[in-house]
Amino acid sequence: MHIKEDFPVAQKVVYLDSACMSLKPLQVVNKIREYYEEYTACAGRSHHKLGERVTREVANARKSFQDLISARKPEEIVFTKNSTESINLVANSLSLKQGDIIITSDKEHNSNLLPWQFLSRKKGIKHIIVSTEGDFIANLEEKMNENVKLVSLAHTSNLDGTTIPAKEVIEIAHEHGALVMLDAAQSVPHKEVNVRRLDVDFLAASGHKMLGPTGTGVLYGKEELLEQLEPFIVGGDTVKNTTYESYEMMPIPEKFEAGLQNYAGIIGLGEAVKYLKKIGYKKIQAIEAKVNKGMTEAVIDLGGEIIGPVDYEKRSGIVSFIIKNTDVHQIALLLNELGRVMVRSGMHCVHSWFNAHGLRGSVRASAYLYNDEEDVEKFAETLEKVVKLVA
Ligand code: ALA
């Protein structure tokens, strides 16, 4: 099977920015087109054939996602815009009060930092940051106490590709009576995540990083926890009935999905999940490891410094690096100019970590299932040209 054939963009450029945005296979594009060409309508309210089809397709997408992460029930899958919205939903819906503690790590994306900084300012919650340097589990244990209400962590880091020992983290948090949320934006696209086996309480994922359309995401929550949460956006579709003075909320997940939804996107995301399952995580991980090995060797050969462990096997499909005395944006621009190699440069929305380390950013190449040996060669050969020019 030639995966690249399904991805028109991957045939035109060397696309190594999948940690930011994954490409979309033709199957997903066609599924979205089908919605617009054949059954553009609303889900869950219009009792005509088109409306019924949208309702069915949205339910299928929810079920597909449920199976992908091994959730108990489809109702535990809430559709959102992206991981950021999923995290904000939890932050704004959990009943937190002054003095409650939220723990994150020192390597969080802004999406898992700002919601807590806002809550510190607005509600007086305490936000504690645990260092990922040294023994993360020991660092975490040291900060745990009965006031910690939630431990919210990136499962796989978008900065360096490393993955936290989620199972251990969750066990420790639960022993102290705290809930755990995983920001799985960089893990669910690339590896098997089983929410039941992990016993995780909440999980946030983005559709656009897992072959799905932009503006799609998911919040997984255990049924009993979602039931307790108050929605933070309300309106059409979240209620069964209203009077001028009162309302009767819908059950989960509808109570969180206010207003007309991104049906084309949700249905496209369902198709993306189907595609991921067809290829399988085992194969995806093997491809990424091979590509990352080649990219890592190229970076090291050219004197680059890798952020995170040198061992590519510990960094998923990501190699984030710096070349001394060069500007990260200049490297990215030249990789594009000289070889149509697309990488991301800068702080990757983890400004806090770069600022704390006195760094101005990194160059980040991130692989996915459509990358191959040819891409690695082009990356290595173009990086060599760039280094000769700028270093
Ligand atoms: N989280 C995205 C990235 O790392 C935006 O590029």
C-alpha cells in the first residue's frame, strides 16, 4: 500500500510539520465533499431524510472515536473545536474554588497553561508546575496533597516528542484523590491510547492533527464526571425544553455541544479515524521511527543539538533542534526555499519552557504516516545545504 498516494500535498512537498497540522487523505476530503454535495442538513432535529442521515453519520463518527480510544460509551465523546477547547471546557466546568490546586508540567502547550493561569487570577486556584527534568514521577509525588484537584498534562510533548508515564501518573494522582486530564493532541494521532486501561478521567484530542479536518476536536470524559460538569457554553441543542424562566438540560454529550455543530468536520473526523484504524498504529509507529532515525542522524551529523533525549525512539516522530549561532526561522525558511521541506520554527506554543531555558526557539521536524525514506533524504540533503550557507 502506498500511503503517500492518498495525500496529494505529501506528493508535492516534503511535509514535516504534522505536529502542527496533519495532511488529509483523499478519503477524508471526499467524505466532507459528500456531506456538502449530498446531504447538507442539521443533525438531531430535522425529521427528513437528509437530517436523519446527518444524525446517523455524526453518531457513527462518535462511535468510531469511542472505539479508537476504548471509551466505555459513545456518550463519553464530546465534539469540540480542538484540544484547546476541550481543556477550556474542563477548566471552566469543574467546580473549583480558591485554594484548590491544579498541577501541570513545565513543558505544557499554552492550551494547557493559560486556562489555569486565568483560573488563578479569576478564582484564586493555585497552579503548581512540576519539573520534567530528572525523575518526573518523584517530582510529581513531592507536590501531591489532598488539595490537588486535577493533574493536567501533555501526554506526548509537542516540543520534543517525549511521552510521560501516564499510567503511573494517573495511579499517583488517584491515590491522592485528584483527577487527571491528558492533553493527547500529540499522542492519539500516533499511538494506541486506551482510556479504560489508563483509567484517565479526561482526555483532549485535536482532529486536525490526526488526519481530520481543521476545527474538530474531542473531549473524552468518564460518564459520571461529564454528568457532574456544568457546560460552559449553552444554547440551542443543549436543552430539552425551556420556559421564560427555566430550562431542562439534555444529557451528555449533547449538553456540551451548543449550537449547530461542524457536521462536515465531525463526519470527516470519523473518516480520518477509519483511515487510521485501517493503517494501524503499529505500522504508523514503525514509519515514524524510521523517519525520525534518519532525521536525527542528519541533525547530529551536521552538529545540531537535539531538544530532549538523543534517542529517537523516545521522541515519537519529532526532532526538535538548534544549530548553534543560527536563527531558527532562517533555517526553516531556507529548508523551504532550497528543498520544499516544510518544518516549524519558533517556540511551538511552549513559550514558557523556552523562556525558562533562555532559548529563542527551535527548528522542529515532525513526521507522520505519509513520510518516507525519500523525505528523509531530501531533509538531510537540504539541511546540509542550509547549514553550509548559514553556519
Ligand atoms: N500544537 C501545535 C504545534 O505544536 C500548534 O505546532
